[in-house]
Amino acid sequence: MNILLLGSGGREHAIAYKIAQSPLCNQLYIAPGNAGTATLGENVSLDLGDFESIGQFAMSHRVEMMVVGPEAPLVDGIADFFASQPLLRNIMVIGPSRQGAMLEGSKDYAKAFMQRHAIPTARYQTFTSATLAEGEHFLETLAPPYVLKADGLAAGKGVLIDPDLPSAKAHLREMLQDHKFGDASASVVIEEYLNGIELSVFVLTDGSHYLLLPSAKDYKRIGEDDTGLNTGGMGSISPVPFADKAFMKKVEDRIVKPTVRGLREEKIPYCGFIFVGLMNVGGDPYVIEYNVRMGDPETESVFPRIKSDVVQLFENAAHGNLDGCKLEVDPRTAACVMMVAGGYPEGYRKGDAISLGSDVDSTILFHCGTKRDSEGRLLTNGGRVICATALASSLPEALLKSYNRCQTVEWDGKYQRRDIGQDLLKLMQGN
């Protein structure tokens, strides 16, 4: 079949990497893609906010399946648009309806959904500029640190964790009155801080049945030891060592099953991924947030471990019979290290020439922000540029292979964290 994949980052390169391996895929189109996806299919210049043009392309190129990588088109209702058009409604769309995408599109909506279905999460309240004083009072009832979340989409950067009450109140005013995150922070969710270890759990669901994908842990801060500004993600590890069978059974019973059951009970159309951001608090899982697509850079460590035909899984999900599928997973550990442009996540340059060097360990390079110029030269084209993913029988070996590959990739101003996975190694050693 002909498949259209929407997106341009490392997540999409990793998804394209698996789609291209499927015998069910005749032609893969990636819109708009990057220099890495261009080696797996045909990049096409489409505006992801222009659903009419995407639909016209899908019809003229006889697309039978569309996989939506990023969250914005889902929150804006691309699945609903395709379902409403007689000539598009038979195209299999891997991505939830607009209502389903509200689990990511609104933090307040997601928290209310969790409350309705008794899914464990932190205590919270939501405030607007009209209720700023009430928000400041609610902060006074909490113990530090203080968690403030922009209600809407903020490219993964709308969460602030403040160590003291004065800075939390100042940031609340900046978000609500000064529009720190634009329209995304017109409402702000304040919630109690959960002290534990984060991990990401991924689910593929048809709205009634589900498959639990490999777990992962990502690293958000730009600086080592989780310091500095939040980023889109500086690396990831899969699987997460502490997410053993006993812990994952708690996740499945307390979170995954009630979430899918809640979607079904509320008659919310949902075919696609659920990304559950979790906190392990003393051995018990709590939901930090939902996302309605795969994570980035978690996809770059999760998807290389999936041995099953992902196109077959997507097709089963679209037809509502995921219950007939089994997921085959590579037991090895995957380590992903992100290389970024100097200055990221603040001001950074684009257009620097990249040298990929050579690979001796079968490490995969996933392109995140790259392009080729008219002469075919590979250039930087984003803050997060390229990540190196390695598979190995142990976490230390996977990290070594990934970091060795990073050393061979060069451009002016390249930066990467040197401590990805070190917290998990200490945890495994009992330190």
C-alpha cells in the first residue's frame, strides 16, 4: 500500500525506518520529512496545517494509510477531517480524533478524564487570569517544589517546576497575564509535585483493545545532571530497568486499562498511540501527563526494538482488531543520544555543514533537524539535529556504542549531554 507519514523530526525518521521494512509498504511519502527520511521514501512539501492540500495529495497518490507523527494536526482535527470527506474516509488514519487528542491538547481535560476514571495522578486545580488570586492561594496550600503547566500545547516546554513560593507566584503571573507561552497558557494547571523517577509508557490502541509497547526514559534538560532549560529531549533509554513485570502490571491495571476503557465508555474515537508520562513513586505509578502520539526522542529507542511488522499492526488498529495481534520485541537495550546545535534550546544557528563520519557498530543515525542544499550537502536545520541509537545486550554497551558514534559526527557548535543513562546505571548498581 501507499503510506503517507506526517512530520519532519527524529520521531518520524524512526517510524519511517520501521514502515520501510514492511513488505506491505509499496511507496512511503513523508511530509515534509528531512534528509534522513529522504533515504527511506519520498519527501513531499506539505503544510501540516493545510488539511485540504494533504487530502488532495492523498487522493492523487492513492494513499491508503496516513500515520500522523506530531500532535498539532491531531489536536486540530485531521482525523476528523479525513473521516468527514467521502473520498478520504476510507484512508486508514493512525492518530486519534480531535476529542481523543484533547488528552494532550488540554492538561485540564486530561486531568478531569483521569479523575472520572480513577486513574492515579497528582492533586491539581486549573486557573485563568480571572482567577489568578485563587491560583496564588492554591500554591500556598502546596509544599515545594511547585509544578505549573500551560494547559495547551507548548512544544514540550510549557511545564515549570519552581523551588520556592515567590518564584512560583511570579511564573504564574507571567503565564496568565504576560502570556509566557502564548495562548497555551491562557489556563494554567497547578499540581502537587510527585517525587520519584520518570518513565514513558507507550500504547497502540484501536479504541477498545491495545498493545503495550516497550517502555523508555528520556532526558529533558539541556545540562548534565538534569540541569538547565527544558528541551524536546536529549536522549532516551529503552527498556527502563526498574519497569519490571510487577511494576508494569500495576501500570497496565491501574492506568492503561482504565484509560482505554474510559475512551470506549465515553465513545471517544481513538486509533493510534497513547504516550503515558509516568512517575514511579515508591513503586506505584502516577500519571504526569498524556500525549497522543509517540515521543521524541523515545521513538528513536523504542521503534528499533519492535520486531513486528508495524504496518500490519497499524492496519489491525485501523480495523479495530488489535486483540488479534502479538508484539514481538527485541530483548536488547537501546540507547539514544541526541546531538544538538550550539545555543539550543534558545537561539541557535541553522545551515552548518554536517559530516556523518563512519559507523563500525551498526549504530543507527536518526535525523531530527537536517536538510540537503541544492548541491546535496547535509546541513543543520533545527535545534535537535541528529541522534545516535545503538542496540546491545547491556545498557553500558549500548551507551558506549552510541557515544562512539556521536564522536564521528561533526558540525560547528555540536553539543550533546555526556550523562545519558548514568542515573539508570547507578540505580542498577544500587547506588
